Amino acid sequence: MYKLIAVDLDGTLLNSYGDVSEKTKESIKKAINKGIEVVICSGRVASSCENIAKEVGADNYIISGNGAQLYDIKNQKIIHDKYLSKTKVLDIIKVCDENSIYYNVYTDNLVITRTLNYNTIFYHNENKKKQEGKKTNINIVESPYKYIQDSDTNQYSKMTICDHDRVIFSGIIRKLRQIKGITVLDVGHMSRKIIQSGTQDIEIEYYYTEITSENVDKWTAIQVLIDKLNIKKEEVAAIGDNANDLLMIKNSGLGIAMGNSSSQIKEVADMVVSDNDSDGVAEAIDKIMEQ
């Protein structure tokens, strides 16, 4: 029997509009009632992860920033963290600014950006449907470099780099990999999200990578949690769709890839379910509970 289910958010638990279906919420509720710990594991900021965790009832623990933080919601306590230093963040920003590349900087409760575009315009649109206190906090500043340089904060969970042109994007990745002490996630396909504008659906597609401190990943954070809960890795099931889910899918007792996953994720998974617009997570959880 599986005792913990780790679930990614974007492209997995959330559909292309950023919502969790009622069918999926019901499957999560059944798993929790059966005594299974369900844990949100995302690249999003901690506050956004916590809001969604509470929405679906999986509100004991969250893993945010691709594993940069493991948080105990009930006791309001950080169990594990490994952040990007301010120095590294400024180094990365400098490379991006010099090459006119779009980027965001994530703290535990804030996304810092110069303009709304790519992922942040999706978060902004998603916020329109949410109540105050449940929105993803986006801080638009004229100069992220100066803002961070002047800030007292030294806890940055990750950065996201985006561009619509694959050649330009590949070039900046090569430059970023020259910076020591960071992990540049190898994302080889375009992200696809949908924004509703009136009666129209507007697609947003872009290449992106996520940068964390060295050796930060979701699986490492999961290991910290299962040690705390006295759960074996064979008793963990992980559901995801993208490169930042690879290690948790590969190392869990049961690794499940969404139908919309990249080929590298499907290759390491034990099982492939429907896509995130077809209740793939509900399907996965139902299969987990059958075993």
C-alpha cells in the first residue's frame, strides 16, 4: 500500500486554465480518508502551493520552489530549505539583462518581475478568479537587479527564464550553465498554457528553464519528509509531467507520468495516465488506491 502521493501542480494537478477539477478533488479526498498523505510538490512559491493545498484538502505539508523548501502547514514551520543566495541571483539577472532575456525571481511568497509575460501573465490571469489572500503575489519592479540588491531578503527559492525563440533560449542556457553553484533545469519542450479573455481562449507557448541552488530537487525534499514520517520510498507514488518531476518519478515506488508529459518523463515512469485536461491525476490516484 502506498502511504504518500507527491503531486506536481502545473501540467499535472492543474488543468490548462489553472483549475483543479471536482473529480480530482474527490479522488484526493478519498485518498486522504484512506490514510494516504497527499503532498503538493511544485516549482511555485510556497504561498501559492499552500493555497492550492488547502483548496484540495491536502494541507499537511507542501514542497515549493522545486524542492527549495519543505513546509509544515499545520505547525507553520519550515522543515527543510536550500535557497539561492542573493549573490547568485544577481549573477543570473546580470546575464539575462545583458542578453535581453525574460526572467522572474521567486521568494517563498512573491514572484519578482519587470513585466507581465509568459508565466507571470498566466498567474496574473489566474489571480482574477481567486479571492484576496489566495492569489499568487506578483511584484512588478522597474529594476529587479536593484530591487534585490537593496532587499534584506537572502532567501530566493528559484528563478525562471523564458523566451519564445528556441535558438535564443538555447544560447542563454549555455551562458547560465557557466555559473557555478546552481542547477539549470534541462527543459527541452515548450510550455503551453491557456488564458481566457471573455469568450476567447488565448494560448501562451514559450521555452523556459528553472534555476535553483545546486542539488535542489523535489525528490530530495520528499526524502526529508518520508524520513520524518517513517515512510519507505517504496511506499511513495509520484505524479508529474516535466523535467522538474523526473527524479521523484524515477525514484518513487510508483512513478506516474501525465499524458501531456515530455517523452523523457514517460520513459522513466511506471505508468502513464490521461493528460491534465482529462483528469489524469484522478485516474492516477484511483489506480494507486487499487494497489
